[in-house]
Amino acid sequence: MACTAAQGQRAPDPSLDMGTAFDCFDVKANTEIPSLAPEQRQNREMLVDVMRRHGFKNYDKEWWHYTLEKEPFPSTIFDFPIEPRETSNDKK
């Protein structure tokens, strides 16, 4: 499935519609593009706003890509496992 297809036609993803899938390396994944639907534009703007307020800067070629501007450990590479969080569905 193309990462640029409509949300319902991409791989299953319960997140907000951002106009492309996560990790879609297409020009449509640029943070600001004119061809976004109003809801997609609003979702991207909300993400940029929230991340900016918490000290992150967006890489304008990838709507999902952010860097902490005042990185406290700029020379350190952290490598640790990320475990899935238990959800209410897991308890059933």
C-alpha cells in the first residue's frame, strides 16, 4: 500500500489523519504542503504547535520528525528497548 494513499487505504493506523503514513518519504510528507485537506493541515499544525511549546523543532521535510532544541546530551546516543504499554483491550 502506498504511504500517500488516503488514510483508510493505507496500512491500519488508528492515529489522526496527517495526510501520509508515518515514515513516508514522499514530498507529500513535508510538514507544510498546499495539497493537504483542511483536517490534515489542522492535525499537522496542532502537532507542530504542541511540540514547539515543549522545546522541539520540526524537520520540515517530515511532519513526524522533531529534534529537542536544547538537547542536554548532544553527544550521547541512547539505545534502550521500548516496551508496549498495556491497554484496556489487553486486560479483556
